[in-house]
Amino acid sequence: MARPSIPPLNARLCRRVSALTLVSGLTFFVANLALWLVPRWTDTAARLQANLQTEPITLTPSVQALGLLVSSLSMATLFWALWTARRLLLRLAAGDVLRHETGVRLRQFGVAILAYAGVAPVTTSLTCFLVTMGNPPGQTIIRLGISDGTVVLALVGTVIMVIGSVLAEAAQVADEHRQII
């Protein structure tokens, strides 16, 4: 029985998506800076990052600086994930599909997604505390929680990490077999 043919990897698509990941990462990072540094957008940035809608918040210059720092940690983790995806896609576009290094890059991408999923709830909780700590007594809000999206992102990151490990090991075994023959 003949195996069904598998279409070749679309190198052009990989290069385009690679460029998109770079542009997206830079856009997210610059947008985060703008939201915290443009005075009339700061309230929006604080509420989005802290997941607060109508609760009272107090924005002082030091809270804004700390909010920018905390949200930048989250954005840096996201940028790392997108940068890792970019490097993986460029490797795939070059035709390095069944290589040990490709599996390692895929595993790194999974780790980066998992790290982002881990950092997101921490930065949200910390920002929530920061923007409400200047409120009158009894109105400081401390929220701890993990959204279903964060759980799914952590699971996807873990699955990608495991697939990357399997690919790296399979490529290494294939290389060993080629050397024997």
C-alpha cells in the first residue's frame, strides 16, 4: 500500500509568519509603553492590566512607573515567546525540519509560552495591588486568580514542549541510524 504524499513545508508561509511574529512582538511592546506613558491612556492601561472595570484606582507617577515595569515583564515574556517562534519558523523555512536543533527550538517555544502563562497572573495581581494601594483605607484590592485562557495557554505550552522533546529525540535517533548505515 502506497503512503499518501505529504505536501512539502511551505517555506514562504514560514518566512511570512516569522516576520509577523517579529512585528507583533514589537507592536505589543511599543503599545504597552505608549499605554503607560501617554497620560490620557494610563487609566486604560492600568485597568486592562489589573483586570479592573469600575473599581476606584489611584495613579501616581510612581505607580505608573511600577505599572510600566510590571507590565513590561509580561510583555518581555511574550516577546521572548514570539522571538523563539520566529527563530523556529526561520529554521523551518530553511528546510531544517527533522533536525535535533529544530526540536530544541520547538521545546524552547513551549517553555516560553508556559513562562508567559505563569507570569500573566502574577503581573495582573501585582498591578491590581499597585493601582489600588493609594486608595482610601479598605479599598485596596488584592486579586489572585488564573483565567481559563491562562490554563489553556499553559497546557498548549506544555504540549508544544513535549512535542519538541520528542522531535529532538527522534531527529537524534535518525542521525544515529544514518551514521550506522
